[in-house]
Amino acid sequence: MAAIAGRARSVDSNNRKLDELRARIPSFRCIVGCHDCCGPVTASSEEMARLPVKTEAEHEAALAELSCPHLGEHGCEVYSERPLICRLFGTTPSLLCPNGMRPVYMIDRRTEEEIHQFLASTRQVLV
Ligand code: SF4
């Protein structure tokens, strides 16, 4: 019982941290229809719980093309719930947009460090 309660607290805490980090990542406009930064990405179980479930066949088909199962004909189909790593792309010198798009102000170093800590401290699975 204590283990279940502890796990629930951890999920709540991770969900709060996730929302906080998402809010701190600067946003910018991508080129419409571009998906150059999409590919196989990983996410925490808290992020996975917010995404639609894909079949094993859909996962395998995406992976065979080094793509993401949520990438559709018109781009990301889960944009409002895309994982942290997708949101980070283009906002930091270490993950620059290949098409030169960027926010006015790049992400601050502390937020980027906290994102990497979050990624390292949560169990990441292939999206
Ligand atoms: S979740 Fe969306 S933004 Fe992230 S890799 Fe998949 S299609 Fe691209």
C-alpha cells in the first residue's frame, strides 16, 4: 500500500514538473509543414499517458523509417502534447533548427539543465 501511494506521489510530482518545464520553454513558429526535427524520440511515462496509444505495427512502421508514429501527412498530430525533447528542439544552441528558425530568446541554461535532469530521472520509452 505504501509503495502504491509513493508511486502516485511520484507521478503527481513528475506531472507538475512536466507542466512547469513545458511552460518555461520558449515557443517559436516553425515553417508550416516542416518536420525536419521529427524522428524516433523518447518520453517519460507521464508524457506517454497524454499521447494516443499506437499499435505495435504503427510503432514498427515508424521505426523502420526512422520516423515518429505521431507524424502525419500535415505534421505532428499531437503537437499540444508533444514530448519535452520535441519542445526543446530549436530553442537551444545544442539542438538548432536546421532551417534557422528560433525563438526571440533561446531557453535559459537553468531550464535546459532541469529538462535534462527530468529526462535522466524518469524512465524514458520510445514514443
Ligand atoms: S511527437 Fe510530434 S514533434 Fe515529436 S517527433 Fe513525433 S511528430 Fe515530431
